[in-house]
Amino acid sequence: MKIFRTILPILLSTIWISASEFVRNQVIFRDIWESHYHDLGLVFPERLINGAGWGLWSLVFAIVIYIISRKFSLIQTALISWVAAFAMMWLVIGNLHVLPWSLLPFAIPLSLLEVFVAAWISRSFPNGIQV
């Protein structure tokens, strides 16, 4: 049952991260993304394969957060994870000119909340769940 005790916080974090990403990018910032991509002469990628890619990203990110949470405090886990995922991603896509910089004042606090909650979920099960 040890595997269940590891999988549950990862699964819950994955669900939270996926939901947060969907709401932020497909509901709150959809118009900004579409407009920015249109201005670049591109179409904002919304095919099923793109959604599956973000689902995989969410799972891998949840695993990384879980591993980091075993070595660091809640705040340290959240900050390390946020820099590793969001700050680095935004640097890369900003360098590629596909990041609409105007969304960052809103995306930064929302992404910090996303990572903090995922880190909290992972740290809520320090020894797993007793079954």
C-alpha cells in the first residue's frame, strides 16, 4: 500500500495543477493568448494533443513537487518548484516571443497560488496515508 500513499498526493496535485492551468489559460487569459498569437501570425494551439501535453506536464510537475516536498519546507518547496516550472518556462517562451508579457502581473500570483496549493497537498501526506 506504500505506492498508494505516494500516488494519492501526486494524483491530487495533478488534478489541482491541471484545473488551475485550464482556468487560467483557457478561461481567464484565453483572449490575451489568442490575440497575441494572432498578432504573431499564429493560431493559439488548442488541439486535443496540446491538452494531453499539458496534462502530462501537470503530472510531471506534481511528481517534481512531491519529491522536492520530501526534502524542503512548504515555502521552500513552493518557491523552488515555482522557479523551476514557471519562471524558467516564461523565460524560454518570452525569449521565443510567444509570451504575452501583459498577462504576467496576473499570472504570477495565480501561478504562485497554484504551486503553493500543490506543495501543501504533497506535504499534507508526510508519511503517506495509513490504509
